[in-house]
Amino acid sequence: MAGRAMIDWLRRPGVLLVLVGLVLPNVAFVALSLAGISVPPRSLPIILYLLAAISIRFLPGWAVVAAFIAAFSFDVMFCATQLFGLTLTEAVFALRFINELDILSSKLYIVLILLLGGIFALISYLLLKQGATLRRARATIMLCLGIVALPVDLWLNTPRDSTVWLKLGQDLPFDSAIGNSGFIKLVEQPNGRHMLVVIVEAMGHFADPKMQGLLEQAIRAGGVEQRYTVTSGTNGFIGGTTSAEMREFCQTRDSYLDNLDRPRPDCLPFKMSAAGYTTGGYHGFSGEMFERSKWWPHIGFTQRHFGEDLMQPGDKLCGDVFVGICDPKLVRDLAAQFKAATSPQFNYLLTFNTHVPVIVDQGYHHLDCSRRGSVVPEREVCIMTDAWIELLETIAKAFAAADVPPTEILIVGDHAPPLWYRKARDLFTPRQVSWFRLSPKG
């Protein structure tokens, strides 16, 4: 009897409208938030679902389903932009390259796809089969509950380091590792040495000095301090990886999209070319992703080398969702190139092996990420840290070698890891990334 009463109650027009317009579209995100997974504030998507539900009063069922699909598409895109630090325009552009990713290798992504797909199949069924009932419903209760849900969503899901209230960061002082480390002076007055800038995927700054010490120790490996003075620090970041590239090389917060069709002669690679340096960019993933093959020349990189150009038969590949050439291999290749070069080089390496989601241990085993009590407690962060240690040690050892010419090196994170779990995110200093500079002695 109780079950029958519950079914009858759910079939009431007002209750059914609340279920379709407020509960079902948001239940997955509420569940994720309660499970400790980061969900951004979703005020606009919530409003769009409410409006889509109200439209049942004057639109046919199929049109309302289309409205819900449009709202859902916007919701997913909106969450992705907030999680990965992209603008909405950049996210739309990135959709064209989704075939470059092996999304189904991530169990979390599979679960999310099945969960959200099932929920919106149920919403579509109710809209088409219970349309007559929904048209009799008054929207007052749903709208009142929605008005309550909006501030609750903001309060629960706005991160403590959010720049939502800072006009997308425009009120924050500009900050870059090129500037903070003093590396910019080498551009203003080149000394003729080779130069290397490495932007490291998701290398934030650990809040715990013991964890940050793992990175500090790694960059000092292999006797590098006999040839180099090693300094380190932090700088702020806003946005994703392309924002970091514009931040460091062009000293701006402009989007890379502004440079797809026109050169930017004020960017550092152009200045190094004018000073007689050969400029080259290296990335072990596809040059089509975020159209780097188009805009890297427009900021001054005369030579571009991407995964599709660099991959050789038999090469070991790294990554899972993002699969390509292993970052440490590219470091060793660059050291060999500097060794053979007859003119000064200004080269750039963009890493990607630690792109979220990191679900495969690359086998470096500097850390035991399988046991409890590891110095880095969250497994995904531990695997990322293991890969950062390998990368930093490889840089230190490769350029500590006596036969590699002294090279001015700057290593900097693009952004903090856009991790799903709040516990993992909280391991990092909000809005800060790490940088390391290696300056040749003498």
C-alpha cells in the first residue's frame, strides 16, 4: 500500500513537474558533490532546466525534450569549462578534437556517461508519456524550490579560491614565472646560451612543504647543482594550459584564439628570433589539439614538432585518455639536440603525461602509490607526482651531463590539477603553480 501511495503521489502534476524540472536534472550533480567530487556552481544550468520544464505548457513534448537536451549540453560544457579552466569559446573549439581522446579508458567518465544518459532518458520518457499531466501542473512550487536551490548551490559548490567574483580574474595582478624568476632578463639581454622553457601539465604547488620537497629534491638530482644554480618559487595562474602559454610567452591574459589568424610580434619567441635564436616548440600530443599547429607560429615558434611528427615505430607511449610520446623521452631528445646545435636555440616543451584523468601508473615508481601512508595520500595525485619527479629528474640529469652545453632552463606548471575529488584538490595551494629555474654557473 505504501508503494502504491508513493506512486500516486509522484503522479501528481505539481510533484511530477518538480521531479522533471528540478530533481532529475540535478540529482547526479548533487550525488557527485556529496561523494566529495568537485562540482562547480551551476546557477545558469539550473535556471535553464526550470525554463525547459515550464515550456511544457505551450510546446509539444518533442520540443521540450530538445530544450532539455540543449540545457543538458550547456550544463556539461559549462562544468567542463569551470573544471579545466577554459572559456566557453575555447571549450566549443576543443569539441572538434574529442576524437583525439580515449575517453572510454576512464572508468569515471564511463560511469558519468551512463548515469547522465540514464537520467535524461528518464526525463525524455516522462515528458513524452506524461505530457498531459505536466501541462496541468502549476509551476509555483517548482520555482520556489528552484529559488532556494540557487543560493544553496552557490554556497556548497563555490570553491574558496574561486575568481567568479573577480570578473574572470581581471582584477588580479598579472603574474608569470618568466617574470618572477628573472628569466625575462635573458630575453631582454640574451647571453648566447641555449634556452629551454618547459610548461608542465597540472604541476601546481603543494600546500604541504613535505610534498613540495619531493619536487624540489627531484630537480636537484644527478649532480645538477655542480653546473647550475637552482632557484624555485610560485606564480599565480588563471585558466588552462593555453592560458599558461599566453601568460608565459606573451605576458598576457589574452586567449590563444586571438592569435589564430594574425601574428603576435610582442611575444618572447619572436624576440628570440630577432636576437638570432632558432625557436622551436615540442609537444608529444597532437598539434591539432587546441590548434597549436596554427597559432604557435603566430607567437614566434618557427619550428613545431608534435606527436604525429615525432613518433617512431616501437616508441613507448604514455598516458591513457591522452596518449602520446613520453615526456622524459622528449627531454632527452632536446638535450641531444642542444648538444649537436651550432647556433643558439630557444626551445619550448609542453608536457602532457600528467593530464587529468591520470589513471595509469607509468611505472617510474619513485613513490609507492599503492600503499596507505604514502607521503602523497591521494592515489591519483601520487601517480602524477611520480611522473613529475621522473620529468624533473630527467631534466636535471640530462643537463648535468658535461657534454651538454650550459642551458638556461625554466620549468613551470600551467595550472593546478583540475582534479575531481576535493580532498585531492585541497593538497595544492589555491591559484598557485610551481616554477624552477636552472641557471648555468660561471
